[in-house]
Amino acid sequence: MTLKNMSLFLFSILFLMPPGYSYAANAVIIDHRCSRLASIPDSAIQAAKDSLHIAYGHTSHGSQITTGMSGLVSFKGSLYAWNNGGNNGALDLRDSVFFGASDLGNPDRTAWATATRNYLNGHSEINVIIWSWCGQVSSASQADIELYLGLMTQLENDYPNVKFVYMTGHLDGSGLDGNLHLRNQQIRDYCASNNKILYDFEDIESYNPDDAYFGDKIPTDACTYDSNKGGRG
């Protein structure tokens, strides 16, 4: 099983998805259905490089996205190059450039919003903000997620020229009845109802590259799952 591998290269299709992939009219939902790199024309990748200036905050789990972006360069060539500043025609993707917060829950559940404001106020060229969770969705309450959604929405209102990418939390082996899935669904429902941009980390990890679904088999972020309802396989 390689459940994680699908999340390693999907970042490149943010804003490039055909409309049919969204389950709300104007929402942009990046999930397991967006795993076919061949469906994205080179011209769309180039357009993203020409127009996007991205700041991304994350810790360990969120690094799967940037690791995958680097892997794309080795796999597909310089068209997929990225660096801090967009030098030499690369995508301008500024990795972990925020001060005062490491991810959406570290050191607490609000510091990332202040760190975002501080960075945007000093870097007017940035037009995309992305933050990843580590494991904090697993222990989040409904109120915690409401706080996250409210802070994101306020940032959108205060910085109308910036696109903010929401994200669900990674798998933790708690299954479809677990708190992680419930809180991630809370994020999904909000994004779908309010036409947001969502990178659905949990959904991506719940499918393998052949689109086989493992979400009902209690999958974990280590790519293990309960194959026989009694033990990990």
C-alpha cells in the first residue's frame, strides 16, 4: 500500500482543476480525483508559475507536499521547478517562511493567523497562503475547527487579493467514526458551502494510486489499514 504517495504531487494542480472536480459550484476541492498529472496541460503549469506567489506553513506531515514537488522535478523536468522567490523561472513557493507559528496547531491554534498577517503585511507580492495541520485535528473539538474556519475567513476578508487554501488533517487510524473524520467533514462541509479552496489531505490518503478506497478499513498515516477487521494488514 502507498496511500500517502498520492499527496506527494497533487499540490501542482491547485487552481488548475477542471470545474467538474468541485462538489460545490465555485469551490475548488483537491482530493483523490485529482491524481492524474497527464490531465494538466503544460500551459496550465506554466501559467501557475507565471502568476502564483505562494507562502506555505507546515511541519512534518505537510512536508509531503513539498517533497512531492521536488520529486516532480526529477520525474518530469524543470517545468515543475520551484524555489523561494521563483528564481530562474521556477514557481515561487516559499516554504516555512512564517515566524511565530509552525503549523495550524503549533504552538497553539491561533498563532498561525497572526504569523500570516505579519508575513502578508511585509510581502505584498504573495497571492496564495497555505497552512497544513500536523496531528491537531485528531484532538480538535467542534469549537476548535470553528475557530480555524473563522480565522481563515477573516483573513480572506482582510486580504481579498490573496487565495487561502484550507486543509483537512491526515489519517490517524481512528476510522470513519473517529473524531478526525468528523472534524475533517466539518471542514469539507464549510468549504463546499462557502466556495473555498480545500486540499483534502484525509481523502487523498484514503485511496491508493489505482483509486481503491481504504477509508473504511481504519487506515493510518503510516499506510497501514485493517484488512480483516481484526488486525493491521
